[in-house]
Amino acid sequence: MLRHAEPVMGTVVSFAVRGADDLAVLAGPIAELHRLDALFSTYRAESEISRLGRGELTVEQCDPLVGEVLTSCRAVAAETDGYFSERAGGELDPSGWVKGWAVERASALLAQAGHPDHSITGGGDVRARGRSEEGRPWRVGVVDPHQPDRVLAVLTAAHDFAVATSGTAERGEHILDPRTRRPAATGMSSVTVVGPELSRTDAYATAAYAMGPIRALTWLTKLPDHEALAVLPDGRRLGTPGISRYLG
């Protein structure tokens, strides 16, 4: 099992690739992550997304991926009734889509290169494909937001899946309600969403946290192929009806 941790996109992206032992197999995915970071980092004044936000570029003058990302963000905003946005505090910031989407692209590159059995973890969110060691399904731990050194649940699936968690345990109140531009006060400590791919799963987790537990779980229950587990401030856990099939 090849394992590698790459600092990129303001976090660490960790790879585990079954049946590989040469770091060269990660050259393409790692290069793609750094390319996307250079395009979309809101912390780099020279990135295209920063220049677009300042009005120095138009979308048409940017890399085509910029327009693709903004289109995807607006689609998720419509799906979530405005609980997701490509703007944070009024500033252009599609980070809520970009991280999961970037990991998804890296995963696709690995699969296309003949390494379908792998998992990639970026900032705690996971894209798992194929099988882990000895042909076992991948297992993803969900951290207890009240005791970060404790795993409160383990998620697994017999097929490819993605897991994304939003909450305040690691970064405090960093998730804004797009409608008020203030920290989302939602009555949840964290929400974990399971879905078929990480781009939307990550964005849905962000939106679900902003919604609060009842609205979020009601909405997620209606979504095909997505399930969720919410942790409340008093430690109670609530889930969508199908989350039990992922608990292993």
C-alpha cells in the first residue's frame, strides 16, 4: 500500500493506493491539485479567482475551469435553496466546492492511470474507490466533534463512496449562512454526508450544516444516493433513514 501526504490547498491531502509502491503513480494527481490550488486559492493575490473577485479579469478571460466551478456552485445554490454559495462574507470564494471537486479530479486521474483501488483524504473529507488492503472495503472514521481524539462512528461501503463532514470542531465558526453572511448558528456540532462522489457530497455537507439538523436531514432524505449523520451539541445523533447501511 502506497501512502503519501501532500501539503496543498491549505491542508494536507493524504493518498493510500493499493497495489502501488512507487510515488511516481501520484505525479499526475499531485500536479493537478497544485494547479487547481494556484487557480482557486483565495489566499493568493495572483490566483485567477482572486483577480476575478477584484474585477481584474472576467470569467471569459479566466481558465475554463473557473467558469465550470462557478456554474457548479450556482447549481448547488439552487439545489439547496441558497444555503450554499460561491461567495463568503460577500467575497467571491468557491472553496466550499473546490476542495471536494479537486480531490474528485485527483481520484479520477488515479483510476484512469490503472489504480482504481485507493482513497484520498483532503481536510478530513474522503473519496474511496475499489478496495483497501487484502480486498477489504475502505473504512472511514467519523470524529466526535466534542472529543476530537475519539471516533464516534465508522462508515464503510462495498462500492465507491465519498464522505464529507462540516462542523466547528477543527476551525471554529467558519461556516457562514449565505443569506445572513454571519456564522451559521444551526444547533449542530457536525454533520457528515455520504454520497457517490466528493464534489457534491462536500458541498452538500456545507449546506446541510448551515441549514440546521431538522431542515438538513429532511432535505437530505429526499436526495438520491446521499445519507447523513448529524451530531447535536448535547451529544445526540440523528441520521437519515439509510445511514445505517454505511455504519460498519
